[in-house]
Amino acid sequence: MSGTTTVGAATVDRLLHRDPVCSVFSGIVASDPTSLLCVTVAHERVDGSRREVFLEWASKLTGLAAHPHLSRCAAAGLTENGRPYLAVGATRRTLADLLTEQGPMPAGQVRALGVALTDALAVYHRAGLIHGTIQPGHILVGPNRLLQLTAYDVTAPVLAASQPPGPYTAPEHLDAAIAGEVAASPAGDVYALATVLYAALGGRLPWIRSGREDAADPLLRAAPVPHIPGVDTELTDFIGAALDPDPRRRPTSFELRDQLTGIDLAGMRAPGTKPAEVASALLPRRGLRPVTVAASTELTPYRPQPVGEGLRPRLRKIATATAGVALTAALVGGAALATYAATNPEAGSMCASSDKLAGRVNAEIGDATVVDTWCSGDDFVAATVDRPGGSGGDGEATERLVWRIEGEQLIPVTDCAETTLPESIAEFLECGP
């Protein structure tokens, strides 16, 4: 983006992602210009009760007591034209990166990580907030290598996002995830955090078999969680209890913190050699990549193609023994992106229909006119477009645009540095030898 643009209290300078509900930028706030922020901005203006619901949520988030293992919320509110935004501290590395590079953590580190994050989660729950999408890609490596929970926007009013069922989805929320609905609860947060700890130890969950993810299989979800070879059995017993398929039998975040604190790691270990790698299905395959844009038009209201009701997730109220603060249907304004981790579902359906492909490209290019569009296999979309205001501002500028297909999302490809570009795409972008 040439120059900078103000979003509420934040100044943004680079677009990271855009979808039909929100745009995600990197940015800063004037009070702390040295700290990197991730700024999520809704495309939809809100008023009335939806405005009040968002502002109440934002007040709770900004009013959280400072905690070393919660990513700082620098600002949250409404832009001048009434669109909700959220600015949260960001880093370029996550727990997912650490586990990918270094493999499973020692039991003592995992116990310490569990104590730190359950304490942070207890603060979050005490404020009447629900996270809804705890996973390694949403735990940042912050200052002094402190690990910090982030990605607060996934269950935020107006920014609420439905996520496909995955290994971190609590069993009671699987039906909602399959239906494209948003569901979250404190018990679901405990389940997801316990899954993170089990993954960090190198554990293999029953619903992750032979590298194949069976995350939505209710029978596998009911299977006992096994001990991990070479790991203290008391530690995995407590983690397994937090993975109970019945949310009423799980400990609260407060209780799990106290349980982990009291563990004696000199106890019995499960027989066998400790795993050397973290299960790949428990780690995100790709995070957000910065997108270079040439104008500030990304902050104008987004104009997606018409979509059916099935693509606008609804919110499901979840009542459990620990769900003291259930989300309500008034929170939903559409789907948003979890700001730091995204899975890479199977591609292909977008290219099967020329009408669907043209519609998706039109939804990405704003005021431009499509000249030509085509797919390279099932992984990339290329388009030639004419954009108003070419040289001198009077004509049209022709651009060559490329996106990587990730499920139903198009992720812009902005340079030739990506090593997986097929030859046809590299030639289209005029990449050098």
C-alpha cells in the first residue's frame, strides 16, 4: 500500500488477507510505534444492537488485566464510518513454527506451558470471554520467547468465523462446525488447549491415524487418549481428563492450571521411546502471507459476489456445565479469518465451473474488469484485469494477478519467491530464470 491509512486508533501499512467479511492488515498504534500489530477490520458497518454488542465485547477485551501470556489488545472499536476493528499485538513466529522446527517439547516445558496458558485462559474466561480457536498457530512467540495466546477475533461479534472441524474442535462443537455454524464455550477452550499440550508432547490422538485426519468421527473422539511413550503418565492423565468427550467432566481452566502445577514429573513414564516429531495433522500447513497492494482502496467496503445463506455461518448457543457465558446469535455478522493460522483443505471445486471461477475472481478485484482468467491445475488461478486510472489517471492499467487456491479462499501470490509456482504461472508473472 502506498503511504499509510488510519483504522481507528491504528495506522495500517500492509494488507495480509481479505475475505468477504474482513480485511487483515499489519499496523501500529501511536502509543507504541515499535510493536507490530495485526489489525482486523470488518467490511460491514454496524448500528443498533449489533453495534452495542460489539462495543461491549471490545470493552471486555481491552479491559483485560495485563497477562504475560495473553497477546496485548492495543485497540478495539469502530472506524469513523462505523466498521468494527481489532488491533492485537503480533509476532512473526508461533508455537506451530517451534514444534515444526524443533519437534516435541520435554515434559517439563509442556507442563510449564500448560500452567502459563491455562492461567491466561482463566483470566480470559473470568472476563466473560470465550476464545473458540486455540491451536499452535494461534499461540505467538512473544517478547523474551514468552508464548502468548492470540486470535481473539474468531468468535468476536461481527467478525465471528465458522471453522471446519479439526483436531482442536471439541466433540460437542463438531456438528456446528460441519454445519458452518460458530460454536464456542469455556469447556471447548479447555479441550483445545489440552490438545495443544498433547500435540506438544508428540502424542498421536486416536482420530489422527496414519497421517489421515478423522477429526469429525464421533466414535474415535470417544476413544481413550493413550499415554505417550517416554512421557510422565501423570501429566498425560491430566491432559486426557481435559480431553474427555463429555464437557461436563472436563476441568475448568482454573482447575487444569492447579492440576498441572501440582504434577511431580519424577513419577512413572510410559514405556517406549519418546516421539521425535509432532503429528503433522496437528500443525497448520500454512499461515497468512503478506500481500502487497498498490492503493488504499482495500479499506473501502468489500463487494463480494452474491452467496447463498449456507456460506454465512450462524452462531449456535452451546449450553454446558462450564459454559457460564455462551455466545448468542446477535454476535454473528459473517465469517472472518483466524488471523494467524489457516489449514489448506483440498482445492479444485473452484475451477470446475467457469461461472464460479469468474465470480470468485470478480469478488477479489474490486473496480477492475476481468479480461481473461484461467486455472493452473487445481492449485492456482491467474487473471488479466484492466483497472481504471492507468497512466495519468485517465486510462486503464492492465495487471496480471495470481492467487493460490486454498479451499474456498484465494490467497494472492505477489512475487516469484514462492518455490511451488508451476511453470505456467511463473511465465505469466514473468519470473526470471
